[in-house]
Amino acid sequence: MKKIIASVMALTLGTSVAMAGGPIVIEDTAEVVAEKPASSIGVLPLLLGAIIIGAVLLNNDDDEDDGNENS
């Protein structure tokens, strides 16, 4: 009988010591940063493409001879 009481007391003391500090709660302090939509990335290549196409189409450096001999 004394062995049973001793083992119950040992278990009781062991569990109370294990739980003495209480539960550990870890708070997440990382900030959540909103992601930019993927469509905003696609605007720059379209803009650059339009500028390059416009520069090619508006190029007025004609090396052809148009009949004027002023130079």
C-alpha cells in the first residue's frame, strides 16, 4: 500500500513541477506586407515596347535622294 501511495505522490509532484511555469505562448510579431498585384509588373515592358516602336516608326532619317541637290 505504501508503494502505491508513494508512486502516486511522485507522479503528482512530477506533473506539478512540469507544469509550474504554465503554458508558453509565442506571439507572432512579424508584419504582414501586402503584395503588389502581378499586373503592375507587366506595364513597364509594354511601355518600353511602345516607345521603341514609336521611335522606329517616327524615324525620319531618310538617306534616299529626293532630287534636291542643296548639300
